[in-house]
Amino acid sequence: MKPCLIFLLAICIRADQPDAALEPARAARDSGDAVSLRKGLAHWRQDASFDGRRRTALLNFWLCEALYASNDEKSVKLAARAGLDAAEQAVKLQPNSSEAHRLVGDLLGQLIPHVFAGGMRYGARSTQEIEKALELDPKNVDAHIARATSYFFTPSAFGGSKEKALEQLNQALAFDPKSDTAHLWLAQVYDDIKQRERAVAELEEARRINPNRAYTRYLATQIGGAK
């Protein structure tokens, strides 16, 4: 199963508060509408400000999810690379932005399966960026989710842990009980450790919170017993 998920914040706004300017793009992510996300990117990629770079990175991250949901994995690498470039520019503009660092870490994670020796090339830096995001804002829900995915995909010999992934995801839900993304990742972790009933329950909770998300339907095809 593949990574994917996110949020955003304005310059002085907490990471768990939505960016109203991006609500149409969020709806496009939920419906798996890659065409609309690319149209949004055509607008934001022209904006060289911090918010423009951050939004460009976020939309590319959401585009990765839409591409997975529509089984267009060949385009994920391009979206992840473009998003990473924008996120790195955002970090340069505002080095103390938790969300910018989180996006760098998450987009590096998106690249890992699509490049040669991706884990060795990007794994450590991805983790460092996510941990920096949590240092800057311990309540950044998406950074907790990103750290969980890092634990999930990293081999145990290199610090990976399914148990720690579950801990991070439950921490994310403590800050935001309505995070369908956290429930989607809990479903994937439980499925991986053969706790199928819990996986299905988490998937159904994600569906209850956000019934329109195409990625939830995609995961349902991967997790046996899900509706």
C-alpha cells in the first residue's frame, strides 16, 4: 500500500486549521479528481510567496493521492518531485514553518518507492524533516501522521516499528478526532499486522467521517472484509 495524505496552514495559523482558499482542491483530492488539482496547481505555481510555495507543495501531495486512487502510479513521481521542489522553497522562505518541513518530509516519502534505492537516498532526511516539523509544532496532526507512516514503512532494522506507528496515529487522533486520514493509516497498519477486524473498523470510521474520499474506496479494495 502506498503513502498519501495532508492539510495546510496560513503563515501564523495552526496546522490543524483548514486553508479556505484550498477547499476546492481538498474536495478534488477527496473525489480523486486529478484534472481539477492540476488546474489549481496551474494557478498556485505562479505564486513565489511562502503561501504560494506551500500551497503548490500541498496540492502536489494531494495529487499523489488522487493518482493512487485512480491507479495512475506512473504520474506520482512527477507530482512528488514538483511538490518537493516547492516545499523546499517554502522552507527557505520560512525556516520555522512546521508545515513546510512536514511537506518536505512527506513528499520525500512519496518519492522513495519511485526512485532507485529510494529508502537509502531519502529515508533519513524524510524522518529528520518530519521530526523538525514536530519540534516546531508538537500539535501538527499531519506531522504525527507522517511520522507514523515513516515508522510503518521503515524496516525494523533501521528504526521502523508498527507499534510506534500506532502510537503516533493515536496521538494524531488525540489532537484531531475527526482526522479521517489518521483512521485510514490505522486501517493500513492493522491490516499489515493481520488484525483485520480492527483494520475494517478503522476504514469504516474514516468513511463515516468523510464519505466522499476516493482513497478510502481504494483502500477498501486492498483490505479484505471492507465494504
